[in-house]
Amino acid sequence: MGFSTTATLANCLLLTASVVHAADLDPTQWLGGNSPWFQGPDVNNIPYEVPDGCTVDMAAFVSRHGSRYPDPGAYNGWVALSEKIQAAQFTATGDYSFISTWKPVLRNPAVEISDISIGGYKELYDMGVSYRWRYPDFYTENTPFSVFANQYPAAPRVVNSARLFARGYLGPNSTYGDIYVLKSNVPESIANSLAPSDSCPTYSDNGGGDNLTTWNNLYLPAVTKRINSHIKGNFSFTSSDVTNFPYLCGFETQITGRRSPWCNIFTDDELRKYEYAQDLRYYYGSGPGSGKNYTLMQPVLNAIVQRLVDGPNKTYVNSNGQSWTPGPLMPMFTNDGQINQLAAEIGVFDQQKPLPSTKIPSDQLYISSHYVTMRGTIGFERLTCSSKKYVRITLNDAVYPVPSCQNGPGKSCPVDSYAALNAQKAKSQGTFVQTCGLTNSTAAGKTNTATFLRDNALSWEYVVKP
């Protein structure tokens, strides 16, 4: 049976940390990279609240863009599926009765394709407000506020996400916001952008490769057979069609603000298997199982760690010779590939065993729905606890400890220890320039540390307003 619980997108967005990862509560929380934003479950039994006796004096986050309309390829697939349905003669009842009249929900594809949806607008405004409330001492009214965004060449959704976050964060004073847009595909930006892999000629994301193919061949035939048993007539879905149903569940829900009827098609068990397909896609495409792919956000991580070590009041000298004192909050927006690369690099999944392609492991911590959702966010907080400094890492607002360094309050890691751990890992992996086989490099490429968080005068960035 499918899901019977009804829920609007507004209800989904109001779910709190008490929510557990259970499909009978909300199927949109099992869709990996196709899930709308939701706060991750507390899988490590560590409260999200700041530990007693501690304060947060700096924070950084790297976030995926917000919920969006489909890209052209996906939308064309929706249209083809609808045309296939309309050309057939069949009957279906119950949860399946909507299928015979289903059409894509986009109203004006020419202007909607690939950009932020209304659901994404809400996610990002809410995100801005939540960060302003969470760190009330980080911003003074009517002062400059910096946000950083990847210039994703295919669509404006990353830059628009940064702008919408700034509007929510600054409210009526959004004119004080500056969105620093970083080009990632020019020679000057090597290792110094929010998508370093764009400048890496050896980078290739296989989308999960043979591991995903093996898993799909195991679980999809039975799902397809069960779904087709509910349809009477000269029509049947292929396994390729069926893989689109959870995708449609997530997208239609956040586009319309109403639960999509496609969310009722997969059972609980089938949705978990679909989610695992998403896990394999990310784990072996750009995550821990992707060879050197996952190391390519190391320059960005090094830049974040350097700022956390320097502290909130550090003044830097720009490349144009002027002084700049950035604020204590470092907001960054990019795409799902970069979020996944970074998640694999920060240490929280260091003890995750390789994901098998023939079964779902019982001890799985690496679950893509918990951090690479739309607006999926990797957060870093610098805690001051009795004058000592610690780093705490969150994925979608759920705390994840670093297994080899969790002796601080709330299983945090001393700042200096985390910096040393990160430096050792970077040394063992090799630099960005070495990994990518580059013979020429920028200063950031040589040092393996991006500089955009302490230099706002780079030649490959430009500024837009919220």
C-alpha cells in the first residue's frame, strides 16, 4: 500500500528536530537529492542546541540551492511520460486513478525551467530568518553583509538562492547585502571558487556507475511489476518510468505546496530502496567511494578552517591592498555535487564502510536524504566554552561528530585539533593541482587553500545585490 497521510508543503517545512526518519510521516524525506528541505533527524543522539556553558562566536555554512523547477532534460521526460499515458487506453483506481489524467504541473516552463520554485523561495527566506534568530549578535543593522555564491553556468538558481537568503536574513535592510558571485571555470579561479571541480580536467562523476546499476536491477523489476498490476488495459510502465515517480513526488510537492499524488505510489519499503539508490548515486559519484573526486572541496574546507582558527575579528588585506574585516557568519551557496564532495571530506563519514550494491547495510550513517536535499546545508560552528575553542559540524541542522575528534562539549572537536586533522588529511590526499594533473596554478592552487573568504577583490568574482 502507498502512503495515506496528507500533508501540505507548509506542514513539511515546519517539522522540527523531533521528527524521525520514517516514511509514514512524510515520503518526501526519503528522496535523496530530490527531497525538499527538512531538518535532519538526530541520528547521533546529540542535541542541536548549543552545549551548556558555550557560545557560538563564528559560523559558516555551505548550502545547496533551494528547491527548484526541473532542468530541461527532466522536464522533457515528464512531458514524454504524460504523452505516453495520454496515448494509451487503460483504467486505474484508488491511489492510481490520477494517472490517466496526469500532466506536468509547470504552468510556464519557458520562465520556470531550472530556476528556484515557490517552495524554494520559502525555504530560503525562512533560512535567512532562522540564521538571524539563531545568531542574534552576528549582525548589526545597516552594515555590510557578505554572502558567497557559485556562478552555476546552466541556471541562476544558486545566485538567486544566495539573494533570497540575504533578503530573509537582512529583512528591510537587504540593500546592505553583497552577493559575491564566484566564477568556477576560468583559469584564475583554480582551487578558489565554490565549485573547484569545474576547473579539474580529471573530474568525472559517474552517477553511481555499476554499483547503482546493480542495485536498480535488483529492486526495480518487482516494484514495476507491482505497480503495473494496478493498471488494466493496453498500458504498462517500464522500470525507467517507475524511477521517475519518487522524483515527481518531491518536485511536485515543493512546486505546488500540496502533496503530490505520486507520493502514494511507492510503499515504505520501496521508498527506502529508492533512497538507497540515491545514496549509491552520491557515494560512488562524488562521495567517499568516488576515488579522488571527493577531495576537490579541500581548498574550500581549508579556507573555512583557516577563518575559524583566525577568529571573528581578524582583518585581512585584499588583493587590491585594502583592508577587509569579514563578518562572523560565512554563508556559501553551491550545487549538490559540491555539497556531497564536502560532506565526504569533513570527517563525519570517515568510519562509514563502503556501501554494498546488493543490500542496504544496517549500520549506514551516510544517507543522502539527510544532507543533500534541496537547500541541504553543511554547517560549522566555532564554540567558545570557558575560553576554549571547538568546532561543531551539522548536516541539515543535525549534529555529526568527527569520530577521531569528539572530546569537546556536545562531541565537538577543539579548533586546533580539527585544523591539524584536516591538514594531515589534505597532505595524504595530495593538493588540488596534483589531483587534477594541472601544470600551472594560482596561488590558491599552490597552497591548496581558497582565499575568497578573506579577499573580496578577486578578479573572477562580481557582486550582485539581494
